[in-house]
Amino acid sequence: MSGPPSAERTRPVQRKTGRFLATFLPSVLLIVAALVFSAGINLGTFRRDCGDALFSTFSVAGRKVVTSIEYAVKYGKTIDNFFGMERALNQLRTYLPQADGVAVALPNGQIAYAIGTYGFKDRAGDRLSGYEQRRTTEEFKRNASFNYHDTDNRSYELYLAIRDPSDGRWIGTLMIAASDSVIDEYVRAFERHTLILVGTLGAAAILLLGGLALLPERGRGGLGRPRSGRAALAVAALVQIAVGVTGYGAFSDAYLRTVENTTGIVENIVATDIGSVIGRGATYHTFSGIDDYFREIIGIVPHFKGMSLAVPEGADLSGSLGSGQPAAKGDLVTGRALATDADFVTPTLRIVIDSDFIQRNMLEVVANNVTILIISLMFIYELHAFVSRRMRPTVETVTETEAVVAGADAAAATGRSLAGLRFLTFVLYFGMFLSASFVPVIMQTFDSGLFGLAPPQAAAIPVSVEMLCGALAILLAGRISARLPWRTMTAAGLAVAVLGAVVSGMTGDPLLFIVARGLVGAGTMTALMGLYRLIDRIRRIDPATGAYSDLFSGMYVGVNCGAVVGSLLADAIGPHAVFLIAAVVLTLGIGQLLLLTPEPAGAAAIAAAAPAVADAKPDGDTAPARRVWSDGSFLAFLLLVSVPTSACSMFLIYYFPLFASGLGQPASTVGQAFLLYGLCIVYLGPLLSRLMRSSNLSPGLPVLASGLIMAAGLTTFALTGSLVGAFLAILLLGLSDSFGLTAQQRYLERLPVVGTHGLAVPQSYHLNARKIGQVIGPMLFSAAAVAGGAGATLIGLGLAAALLLHLGLSVLALRRRPFMAKTA
């Protein structure tokens, strides 16, 4: 008699506690993670910009040494036997006390002279790595100098070309290296300010979320706790916006101070040069060529707009000597008094710092913050959905009879399975796409080449192998899925992918890297096939389940988050570390699979449902596969639609990372391109697909329109050849795939082959045809990279021709079908 009242008293407490945990804890965890990630990205961006500013000023001193070497070569000296080279390098270190090592290398990579540390000490006679040789060869075709952050050695390195004055031939390379600690003094104050800001805003957000979670439930017509998911998203958005706005101001001020400090290095160099001339008895009114000297410095330092010597009124030398543009509104002008000459003239060195250049750098900060905001909201929504759906039985279940208990338990188990399915798919694609923005670029960093292939061809191999192994895994999974439980198949696939990610991050051999990417492709697709088997089991219990929508939602969010997060992390910690992080993420996926993803509705329910299903074969098993291939319309669809469109979609995964890297763009730019594409899929896809269905168009017209939009995107990029053109092409690719993938599925379902053989087998061939296209795509674009803009144009035109040919064959088939029916 006393049992029910006790249960009634206990349930409200359990519901309240469970509701608080489901509302508060995941939101707090994600806001903390988002804020830490946001702070890390801002610090990484600031560090990279400081490094670029510092090394642009290092280039001024380095260019002086290069000029003196080239002058000596003009009068008969040679690089490999240059008396006095060590003295010149030591003089460079007096200009740049922050530098830890300087060296001179020959075009064949041999280091002829070296002093200092960070790879240059005791290396005279050694050779540059294969990657350093290839990069200097390619960069010096376009630029006189370049710098990059060596994440493995934790140093910044600057390379300047030495050329023969007589014919402009590249005859050597001057290299300057400085450790990461050089940048620390520039970053320290900004880092402290950022951490205090993020900590304060994070604490305020946590208190606000706690207050919202503790509010009483909303009654009829009354006030109370808002819906937890929306509240968490709103708080996360407000906090991230606050971090972005306040962080922008702090970043701008700190970067301006960095520019002023690095400008001081140039002032010291110019003051030393001019002082040495004045010390030999020269006067300012006898100076010649100083305009050219200033013009060369302006060309080296990107944030310099103008340089001049300003003299006081009444001096013999009136006005100013200089080059560049005058200061405009908002520009910063620095001044430094120089040495006094024999005529008692003491001019001031004036340097105009371009405010427009600084603002352009600030726009990158804005883009990063917007990107982080979007990704943070995606993260917090996925984790909140997972935790709240798993805790729903604790929060909501109130039972009266044993029958209701059994039904509620089955529904709860299925709900937890769906929650686990969605989040596991998210984790799978998140880990898989962490490295998507730089896998092609990695192939160019190995010391040894790959069978003498050109860099674009070598870069295509790991992407193609990953896709090919994924396609083979899909075929093999179809054969073994009847023998292995879905959980075993998924866990095995994740384990193989973890192994591939670890090897990818640790190997220095290109062949082993290719094998590792094949393991990643095979493992992730095997895991995905295991999740498809889980969906089959859920559908046996609940045919009306939305399991596929959960799968695709987790998939697309994982792709977006993985590509963006991986690209931003690659800029900060290096790509090899990101591979290892991907391995950790996929390992966490194994843990979630084993601990937090239950069977749909218990062993008894599945055992009862299994025999009925086991006796029924899939639609596609009723006819031999060879008869499927005998259908001409189906074969034309695969060869002229499925394969070409999927091949062209590899522009984003393979070609764009190489293109952006060649322009000197950071990996975060590639991540933003992935996000642009993903947002088109996620938000435009449902809208456009619904519009296509409601418009009663012929199924072939959306397929044709989608393909032509894709072809237009590639042609647009080929005609512009710019970063803006590439982003426009990616936008059009996203628009195309947003409804094109669904349109292809609808077209496939209406082909005669489906009515004859069922949907299962034709659909599997369609998926594998798309995989084949993804294998072919990198090879096509690697050839396009060698051919230039004409290659991308030919790919776009080839796609359009294939689609129009398919349209013509479809029309012909429709005309023949009534004729065949009449004759029959």
C-alpha cells in the first residue's frame, strides 16, 4: 500500500534532477569547449600574423645581404667559393639579433655556409630536405622570398632567392630561422587579455545557463523555463558573438603594436645604413638612389605604404626624399631622427603604415570568428540532442502497468539507439574530415618524391586511394554484413580508421602515407556500412523511424565541423598533429559505440523480428546482377551522370586545397570553403528538393540543371583563376549538390531497372559509381593543374557534354518505349 505514494514522491525529484543534467551539463561542456577553441584559434591567428609581420621586416635585412652577394657575383665571385660569406652572415645576425640561424644553400640543396642553430648549425655540406628543395624551386618561380612555420622544429624560416645579375638565374638561397620563442614576447600580452576575457564571459554564460535550467516548468499562460535546447543555443551564440566583438578590438590593438614594433626593426636597419654613409663624410644633399632604396623596402614589407626623409625648415635640403604614397586618413606614421651630417642637417625617417592592409588582416579575424560561431552552434546542438535523447526515459517515463513498462522500455531503447546512431555518425565524419583540407598538400612535404610524378599528380594519389578503398569496403561489407553483427563491423571499421590516422600522422614515407589513407577510407566506409545495418534493425521494429534523417544530419554536421576545425588546427599546431587528433576522435567513437549505443529494443524483440526478415530477400536479389547491367538507360545514367558529377565534386576535396596552398593561403581558408559548401547542402538542400518535388518537373530536368550549375562553377573558376573565383565555384558546387544528389536518387527510382529488379541493387551500383567518380576526380584535376585554366575548362565542358548526351539518350529512350509497347 505504501509503494505507489513513495514512487510518486520519488519521480518528480528524479525528473527534476535528470532535466537539470540534460539541460545544463551538455550546454556547459560545449560552451567551454567552444570558448577554449575560439581562444586558441584567435591566438593561433595572431601568432601567424605576428610571424608574417616580423619576417617581412627580416626580409629587409636579408635583402641587403642578398644584394651584396649578387654585387660580388657580378664581378666574378661564385656562391660555392665566396670569400667573406661568413662575415656577411654574421653581419646579418647583428641586424637581426632575434634570428637563431642563417645559411646559404645552392640550388641543388647543398648547404654551403651556415651559422647558428635551428637546422643550420653544423649543416655546412649537408643538403636541404626534398620538401625544402621542391618548395624553394616552386616558390622562386613566382616570388623573391617566402616564409613558413615549421611546426615540427617549432621555428619560423625565411627563404630569399639569390640571382645572377647578368641573366636573373637562381644561383642560391639565403635562409634565416628563428624559434617560436621570438614570437612569444609579441603574443604574451594579447594571450593574457584573451584568456581573461574568455574566462569572464564563460563564467557569465555558465551562471546564466544554470539559472535557466533551475527555473520551474512553464505552466499554461505562465512564465517559466524556456526550452532548454533553444536557450543553450541562444546563450552560446551570445557568448561567441561577445567574444568575437571584444576579441576583434583586442586583436586590432595588439596587432597594431606588433606592426609598430617590427617597424622599429626596419628603422634600426635604415638608421644603421644611413649612419654608416654619413660617418664617411657624406651629406644628405649629396644622397642619390635613396628613393630606389625606400621603394625596395616598401616592396618587401607589405604593411609599409611610404617612406621618406623629412628635414626641418630652413635646412639646406628642403622638402623630403622618399618613395611610396603619402599618409591618408587612418594611416599610422612613425618618425625617427637620423644621424646629423656635416651640414648639421638632422632629418627624420618617416614610415607610413597602411591602415587598409591592417583592416584586411582584421577581416580574416572576423571570418574566423563567424566560422567558429557557426561550428560552435552545430557542436552544441549535436551534443545536446545526444544527451537529452539518451536521458529522456529518466526524465519522462511514468509507468502504470507491466505492459506499459515493456513498451516504454522498448521505445526508450530505440530512442537511445537513434541518439547513438546520429552522434556516432557525427563523430565518424568529424574524425574523417579533420584532415580533408590538407591531405593533398601533405604529399608535397615528403623528402622523397613518388615515382617521378609531378606534385599535382602525386597529390592526387592518396585522395584517390582513400576513395577507392572506401568503395571496395562498401562492396566487401555487403558480403560480410550477414555474417557479422553490426556492432562488430562498426567497431572493426573504426579501429582500422584509427590505425590509418595514426600512421598518417607519424610516417615520413609517401607510399606508407598512401597506404594509411587507404586504411582510413576502408575503415570509415566499413563503419558506415555497420551503421546502415543498425538502421535496418531499427526499421524492423519501427518501419516509420526517421533513422536515415538522423544519419544524414550527423553526417553533414560532422563533415562541416571536421573540415573547419581541422583546417584551423592545422594552422596552429601543424597537420601531423591533426591526424593524431583524428585518431583520438575515432577512438572516442569506439568508446561511444560500445558504451553508449544500445541495441534498438532488446535481444528478445530483435530475435522475434529477425526470422521474418531473414526469409525475405532484398528486392535486388531476385535477379542476377548481370541483368541489371544490361539495362541501357541505367548504364547511361551511371556513366554519364553518376560518375562525372561525383568526379567534378572532388574540386573541393582535392584541387582547392592545392590551389589555396599555392596562393599562400592558410588551411583555415580551405575550412571556410568546406563550410560554405556544407551550409548550401544543409540549408538549401531541403528547400530546393521540396521545390523540385512540388513543381512536378520531369525527373531528368533537376539532374540536368544540377550538373550544368556544377559545370558553370568549374568554368567560372577556369576563367578567373583567382581565390574569389574558386569560392564562387564552390558556392555553385554546393548549390548544385544541394538538390542534385536528391534529384539523382529520384531519377534512379523512376528508371525501368528499378521496376524490374527492385531498388536495392541499382542503388548500390549508383553509390559505387559515385565512388568510382571520386577516385577518377583527383586524377582529372591533377591533369588540369598541369594544364592550367584550360584543363578546368575542359572538365566543365566535358561534364556539360555528358549531361546533354544523357538527356538526348533519355529522350530517345522515351520515344522508343511507346513504339516497343505498340509492336508488342
